[in-house]
Amino acid sequence: MIVQDLTTRDPDYRYNFYHNTPGIAGNAVFLALFLVLVISHLFLALKYKQRWLGLCLFLGELLEILAYGGRLGSHNNPYDRGLYILQMFGTTIAPIFIVAGYYYLFAKFVVIYGIKYSIFKNPIMYSYLFMSCDLFSLILQGGGGGVASAESSSHSNSKVGIHIMIGGLVFQVVSMTVFLIFWCLFFYRIYFQSDKEIDPMIVKTQKKSFNHTSYKDHLFNPEFQELRGNKNFQRLPVVVTIGFMAIFIRCCYRVAELCQGWSGYLIIHEAFILVFDAMFMFFSCAIITWPYYPGSVFQGHKIIVAKGLWHFESSQVIDIGEKVIDGEIK
């Protein structure tokens, strides 16, 4: 069994942080899977010189390794506060690094297609805004966790700490929902609304599919015309959407989990954690490995994300201000 319920067999189960014994099999599997991922993504980041994305994935996956290593170690001692905090720390912070990589990918898509289809006229603003939201969410979750720990140590029945943590998670889900709205609106403008800029007769004769934009490619940034013709690139927005949704579902699960408290049904049954947290986070990282690793898909193109003012017109790009390539000011 993945989980061993202690409520009827261990007289000291009330002092067990997990209210169960974390299993060996499930945690060992995900420890190994994230280890494979972190090695793979480190290799790909070095090969394709993806500094920012590579750093985000490396740190996120490393934290997942620490988390499931902590859970694995807790199998023999579920009363160890250090191991419990390690796994809580890892599973809480890891998604913030991984989703930051997704935010930065959005900025690159904006440059590839054109700034006029974006809500923000400075692509890097997506990273700045939503990473700031995640940081604020993390502060709330960390502060709530500290309060909850103090309440637990004093044997208080107060639930202020867990309510603060829930507030942080809810804020994170709301900010991710806003990001999804921006993301969907951007690609709606690319795939559908941009048809209004084309002769209706041309649009009418085109084969309709989600990724079919060749008949209006002249509307987009001409610097990346060749890249947009690549089949893997055409599929990449769908791949990124699926990966991001996996993290989104995981965050929704964590809200439901904490709403039940530290001894709720979801949190004391490890199968839910392994499926809705470990598996979904693994999937969100694995889906942007080969053949859809962005560095590979971009085929060596330098996707320049502006730090200054951008204005895009159908035939040219005007760039005013500093430039950032993979997060470094040039």
C-alpha cells in the first residue's frame, strides 16, 4: 500500500506530522523521475543556452527532489519535523520556479508573433507581473506556515495560520487564472481575430485549423517567419498550455487540500498527493522536454525580449531601449 493509516495502530499518531506513514514506492518513483528530469533539462539548457528557462526548471525540479527525498526519509520516522518541513518547503516553492519559466516563454511568443497582439507592449512585463504575484503568494504561504507551526507547538486550536496559507494559495490560483486569460486572448488574436486584417476571400479559401496561419504570416514579425513554419513550433503553444494547466490543476488541488486542514481526508491519503501534486508537476516539466524543449524548437534563433519600448508593425520592428537575451541585459 502507498499509505499506511496509523489512526488505529499507532497510539502516538497524533504526533505524526503526516497522520500516516509516507510510502516507499510512490515517493521513490517520483524522486527518480525528477532526478532524470533535472539532469535532462540541465543538459538541454547548456546545449541550447537557455539560461533563464534552464535555471527555473533546474531549481524547481531540484526542490521536487528534496521534497520527495524528505517524504521518503519520513517513511522510517514520520515524527521528524526537519524532514516534514523539507518536503513542505519543496512542494510549496517548486511550482513557483517552474511556472516562472512558462511566464518567460509567453514573452518570447509575443516577440515571435508581434507586440500588437499583446495586452502588454513590453513582453517582459508578463514575467515581472506574474512572478511578483507568485512571490506575494509565497510570502503569504510562508507566513501562514510559520503561524500554523507556532499554533501547533502551543497546542492552540486556532486556525489563523492555515487560513493565511489558503489565502496565499487562492491568490496564486487567481493570478494564474489572469495569466491564462492573457495567454488565451493573445492566441485568439493570432489565430482568429487577425483574419480581419486579410482579404475575406483569402480567409474563406484557407483550410481552417488551430495552427494554420501561413496565409497571414506576413502580418507577424518577419524576423521569425522561418521559425513559425516549423511544425514543432506550431504545436508548442498547445504543449505549453497543457503543461501550464497541469500546474494550475495542482494549485487548485492544494487549495482543496488545505481547506480540509492538516488532518483532512486529502492530506492524510498519500495517493492524492502523488497524483495531483507529484504527477502533475512531473508532467508539467516533462512535456517541455524533447522534442518540445523550447531551445530545440527555436532552432538557434535569438528571441530578444525588450526591456524598453517596443512597437511592431507588419513589416518592421522598432526597438527602443535596452535588450534582454535569455534574461541578461545586452
